[in-house]
Amino acid sequence: MGKTARVVSPRVKWGIVGTGTMGCTAIKALKEAASAEVVAITDVNAEARRKAQETFEIEHSFDNLELLLEKADVDAIYIATPPYLHCQQAVQAAEAGKHVFCEKPMAMSEEECQRMIEACKRNGVKLMVGFKARFNSYHQHLRKMIVKGELGELVFLRAERIVLIDCKWGWHEDPRISGGGVLADLGTHAIDLLRYLAGSEVTSVRGITSRVTDYHSPEIEETGSILLRFANNAQGIINISIASPIDRADVWACGTRGEVICRNTLGGAGNGSMEVIIRGKRRQVTLPANNEYQCEVEHFSQCILHNRQPLISGEDGLECTRILTRVYQEESR
């Protein structure tokens, strides 16, 4: 049994694990959150760590996770490292009594996800996975419409994220570090979002992957599509690619009474637009833009402060990894 999680108030003190692009994005979001503050960072890259500490004026900086976890005033950690490190770091944090927020994809395998879940439960700490798309205001509004039955019975859900990345993609190029290509990265947001919108578990998975350019390593896919069947008989379609410049980030829901089209809501900017068509009548829904990263860390901080269950659980991360694994296994046959 590890250390017991501290009772914190009125603000959660965070440690950031990894100060690359995602880690710095997390720091910015946490600095905007009313119930959180960043007190420490760790990264094996000394230059990245130094730059982040100076840029964001963070008090403590460490060259390894063990030293950060020894700080008694760190309540939660944000894991922003490549996926192959997630399981090890989450288990370490849980055993030190720290709450765990982990970037997606949750881990490299279902077994690793399960280890993370069990470690957090065993040590009495909370675990949340960074599927930020759930926090887009249009997606939350769409979920409420589906729950209220405004679309009738759900028939189709579709999520598309298409953007051009015409240069090498860093550690994403190595599936032994990233867990896969475009589906493991951008696709995981779409998988989780459709599960959230459907409010139903996936019962069947089909998927295909492909490459049409030579921009990236032949070991990863640059385009992928997934077909899902949910227990409520709705179907989900996901199209993800980094091979085209059209820059699409749309979500569509179709029911027996009508449809909803969310445009530019899956790209992470926290904005977009929504058109609702019910029985032939059209209307636009306009909602204020929100910072999805800030919303998710604020939510997790509030869950810690008030002992609530996070909107996104470790089991959600596990299910996403299970779906992704099925697609990759199907493609490798």
C-alpha cells in the first residue's frame, strides 16, 4: 500500500511530468484554472526543463520523477510524456499518494491500462485521462440533446479530423514509443467522444489504415477509419488523416427525428459552430468558446477538492485502448 492522498484546499498543487509541447500546454491551462497551481516540473531534457521553468516561473524543477514525488506539497501530477512511459509513471505516482491525470492514449496496451487503474484504486487516488473533446461546449450541448431525445433514437455518429502534417512527427514516428500512428494520437479523441455521445458501449469494431504519402515513417499509419457498433444499435464512423490540407474537425449526429452538425469542434481550439435540423426545421446554436485544456484540469482539480468521480475514468481510457488494439490487430493479419 502506498501513501494516502492528502486532503487539499483550496487549490490543488500540480507537478508536470514532461515539459514538451503537451506539458507546456498543460502548464498554461493550469495557470488559468482557479482551483489549481503548478508547483513543480520534471523532465530528463535539461534544456526543455530550464526553458519551461523560466517561461512559466515555476518554483521547483527536477531531473527525475522520483524527486518530484518526494515533494509533500504536490497533490496531483499531469503525465505529458510519450505513451510508453505512462504506465510506469502513473503507478509510481499512485504509490506516492498522488492523483493522476494522464494524457492520451492512456497506455501502450490493455494490460498497462489495467495496471494503472488498479494502482490508483489500491492507493486511494483519482485517475483521469485527457480526452479533452468531451469538454468542448458544443459536444456537451449535443450530448444533452441526445439524452433528452431531441434527435429521437440515435442512428449514426461521425467524427472526422483531417489535417496536413507534411514533416517528420517526432516520437510519434516510432510506434514502440507512441503506440501507433494517427489513430493512436488524434483518433483516440474521436473514439472517446463517440462513446461519450452515444452513452453506450461498443459491441463491434472494424477498422482500416493506410498511407498515401512518404512524409512519415512506414511503421505508422497516416490515415485511418473505424466503424463502431454500439449496444444501443447506433453506429459510429471515424475518419482521421494527416495527409490532406482540407483541415476538417467535424462531428455529426443523426437520429430518427433529425441531425446535428458540429463544425470545427474536434480540433482542440474550443470553438466551432452547430447547426440543428429537426424534422426539416433548421436553427443555429451559438455557444461561447472555451479552453478545453483548462476545463479538463479545472474539472479534475474540483474532483480532488470535493471527492468526486472524474467525468473520464481510467476505464474509459482502457476501453479506448481496447478499441484501438482491435483495429491494429485486424490490420496486421
